[in-house]
Amino acid sequence: MKPKRVIEILIADDDAEDIMLIKDALNESRLKNGVQSVKDGEELMHYLRNEGKYSDKDKYPTPGIILLDLNMPKKDGREALKEIKADKNLRSIPIVILTTSKAEEDILKTYNLGVSSFITKPVKFSTMVDVMKTLNKYWFEIVELPNRD
């Protein structure tokens, strides 16, 4: 069995409570990955391009996966997704939409833009833990992700 690599998870969400809930659920699911967060689409792009306060690549490594909320200020998740998938250096990063939206239009548009998965945020913490456990198993145990080192 190959040794597990630590894969950085980047959460892009403007709701501090949701970020805390996601991080707590990841903790509860015994996930050993590093977790970073940003609060809007502009900050997400600065992080991904190691610009400004995110210039230290050791402190802010390229994520192995992005958990992206759609409804954020400055640049929403849809715009950020489009920009990421248009960038040859970023487009291979898997993006999981984690949002309150259940709109068919959002689901269709994000898949057309190249999103890997679309998940509606669970309301209950126990359900969020289950979602994070499933996400962990799928993305970090089953799927082969590109090496970002």
C-alpha cells in the first residue's frame, strides 16, 4: 500500500460559520489533510496564484481540491470557477461546489464549466460530517489526484 500524501484542501466561502462547520466536520471525519480558507473569489484567485499575502508557497501550497461556495462577494464562485478552468496552470485542480443553492441552472452551469462535483450544503452538523467522510474517502482514498509538489 502506498504511503498517503497530505493533500491541501482550500475552502472558498464567505460565511465564517460555514467555514468553521466544514473544518469541524473534516476534523470529525479524521481527515489529516491541511485545510486553508478564503472568504471570496478574489481572495481565492490571489491564493491560487500566490499573490499578495499568499506569496509564500510553503505556507499557501497549491490545493489538491477546492471546496467552492457559489454565492460570495467581490467575485462569486461561478466567476472564480470559470477563471480557474480557463487557466492552464489551475484547471486540473478538482473543484467541488459546496453551496446552499439547489438551482438546476447552477448545477448545469457549473458542470458545463468543468466542476468535479456539486453538493448542496447539509444543514445538520452530523450530515455535514457524513458528507466530509464520503468526500474524504472518494477524493483521498479512491481517486488518483495529480501530484502538486
